[in-house]
Amino acid sequence: MGALADFGGSPRTVGPRDRRMRLARTCYDHMAGRLAVGLAGALEPDGLVILSDEGGLVTQRGLARFGEVGLDLGPPDSRRPLCRTCLDWSERRLHIGGRLGRALLDHAQARRWVEAAPDGRALSITGAGRSGLRDVFGLDVAALEDDAPPARSHACARVASY
């Protein structure tokens, strides 16, 4: 019984131990970590995407909004899915892959909201990224950095092109 009592003691870190990698990193050609999970969590309640374990769907409202923001989702006849869900291995929650996931990463890098670390897959969120992610998608990056559950503001309702 003593062994069982010790088993549940301290919380276990899932995924990367490196705090930078847990916060933001690349996963193939899209973002992962707390940033990507928070971004997915900001897009779904606004009706821009519908996410489930089986996949993702970009709504008509989402297509319009992403166009207003300037995301390049690629050709509609592409063989690659527009929106695919991906289980984040550090957060154990869904983030967005597919053409939308790639477009979000490209958009963030082009605006210098995130910068790739020279030594791996970690991404740094810049000051411009904190502002841009808040203004365009309603994402509170400070809450992500504090290891609190991803938070969002209601600023996503307005359109800002960065």
C-alpha cells in the first residue's frame, strides 16, 4: 500500500521539459505548445473553426475572417486538408494543423510575431506577437507564459490587419 500512496504524490510533466518548447514550438509545418492550443481555443468559440478528435472544419465565417486578416490558405483544390486537428504532446489538447495551421505559422513568422530558435523547434513570442495575437485573435499570451489555462479576450471580434 505504501507504494500506491507514493505513486500519486507529485505531478508529472508530460512532453518537453524545456519551458520554451512547452510554450511554443513547431510541429511539422505548424505551431504547437501552449501558444497553438491557446490559439485553437480562441478560434473555436468565435465560430471560426469546429474542432474534434476526428478532425477540423473551417466555417464560412472562419474563411471570411481569415481572408480579412490576410491568411493565405492555399488553393481550395489542394489535396491537403484545410484544417486538421493534432493532439499536442505537451498540453494533451488539440491544436490546428493542415493548411490553416501552416497559414497561421506563416502569418505569425511573416509579421515577426514568433521567431524560430536557432537550435531547434522552439519559437519565441515577440512583443509584436503579444500585441498582434491579442488584437487579431483575442489571445492573451501573458496567461500562456504563466502556465495558467489559455485565456482569451473578446478582441477577436474586431479585424486588424498586421
